[in-house]
Amino acid sequence: MSGVMDLVTFGEALVRLSPPNCARLESASLLDVHVGGSELNTAVAAAGLGLSTRYVTRLTRNALGKMVERVARSCAVDTSHIAWTDGDRVGLYFTEFGAAPRANSVLYDRKHSAIAGITPESVDWKSALAGARVFHTSGITPALSSSATSTTLAAVKAAKELCVAVSVDLNYRARLWSERDARAVMTQIAEQADILFTTEEDTARVFGIRETSYDDVARRLGRQFDLRVVVITLRETPSVWHNTWSAIAYDADLDEICRGPRYDIEVVDRIGAGDSFAGGFLYGYLTSGTKAGLRYGTALSALKQTMPGDIVYASREDVERLLQSGDLRIQR
């Protein structure tokens, strides 16, 4: 692909293995296979709505690496700037689906994965970001290794130099790094970002910010880091398989809190919901602004949670049909 690239994302791709029918891993004789990873999920979500997208990562040149590339390309995501290696490995993770009162659980097997060996020189960022409107990454990526940290910071720096808007999902993972380490790195990134996706819990852990309302958290983040937009996703979990889902955003240009629709979801698989939200939001934001971003992001991520796997397979028509349907399960 050449010319204008609406969205470039950067992060780790993983292969997910999960026993069907809520079985325990220790007793499983069959595993379902899916490809995912936060920034890949976001790229696919945005591409499904019509944005031109590119995904940057580092992969091992074997069957699993080719599986990741094939899935990305089949979803209209450009893979021309993947850094390939004959060493290392593609990371795995295992998901065990629960049912009340047993929660879902995740087991990672990603140590020494290919992305952990990435360096700033692994990617020609000037080429990868050429013509881009937005660069997106998450707090997972710099947590994977010191070289992944330096590469993420180099990518953000290159984006700023090329006048590409920077979007980041805070995505704190306690199994990857401490709150102290996350704060040191993510503060640097947030100070250069234009758009921040987060949750109230992650904001408290990483930045130590606590307020009496979601609105105040969003406003404080926006003003502290001089962000154009702060988005907070909101999930309520009456049960493992019955959730409500919505989001708010602080738009600095409007100096206004905007609110998305609220969905009552019969959950099939919630993994990747925040990533698909980011892809949907960026589509709406780039085409019509923050309020449209909330509508597309919330609806697309609600649809994602009704299908298995990390990736959302939905078109703009699917999302607009949901937004216009007047379904009784949507509350505005």
C-alpha cells in the first residue's frame, strides 16, 4: 500500500489457545486457535469500518508467524513493515472461560517472544509512518522488554516529528511490569500523545489519579497531559456472561464530556473488546469527531463481545445497523 495510511498500529501479536465449552485447561483434549494482540485487534477493527491500516510488529518466520500475517492480510491490514526473524518465537496465551462464580482466566507463554527482541533499528519508522494520520500503540508493548520500551518511545518520537497524531491505550498488565515502571514509561508516552484510551482502574494504578467521578478522571487526564481526547470505557459485570458496556470521552477542543450509547451484552468472548473499541473510535473520530467516535467504538466493541476470538469481524454496515436499530437492549 502507498499514499495516505489512516492508521498505523504497533505491538505484539499472539496465538491464543482455549478449551471449548468452559472446560479447564488441565482437563482439555481440544483447543480452539485464534490470533490476536491488542494493536492487531485495533487495526483489524478499523480496517473493517473502512480505514486504511498498517500493522507493525516483529514475528518469527515460521508457521505461527505466517498465521498471524495471513490473518492480518485477510482483514485488509497492510503487513509490509513487519520485521521478520529466523530466531525467537511467536508468543502464546491460553484462555480458560469460566461461568459464575468462576471467572475467566488467562495464562501467558510469551517470554522471549519475537517482539521482545525488537529494537528501534528493526523498523524504518519514517517509511512505516509515511502519510499516516494516526499512530496507535498500547501500554502492553513497552512492558515486554527494555528494547521494546525504547522502540515504542522511538516510534512515538518519529510520529511526532512527522506530525502524525499519537493514540495510546493505557492497557496496564500487572503480570508484565510494576505500577512504578509503568508510570515512568507511560508518563513519557502520555505527554506526547493526542488521544488516550483507559479505564478508571488503570488510570489509578499507573498515574495515581483518583477522582469522585469518571468525568473528573477524564478531565484531569486531559489537562495533566495536554491531550486532545481522553476516552474511558465503562463495564459493569452483573455476571460473567452478562455485562453492560459504554464509554465517555473528554474532548479538549469542545471542553466537554461526551457520552456513548450503553449496551446490555450477552457475552460470548470479551477479550479484545477494548481494542475493537479503539479501532471503532478512531474510525468515527477521523471521519466525524469525538461523538461519532464514541458511537462507532461502543457499538463495534459490543458486537465484538458477541463473537469468539480476539478479533472483531464486522463491517461499517453492521455497526450502523446496530446504531439505528432501536434494539430494546440499547439504552441511550
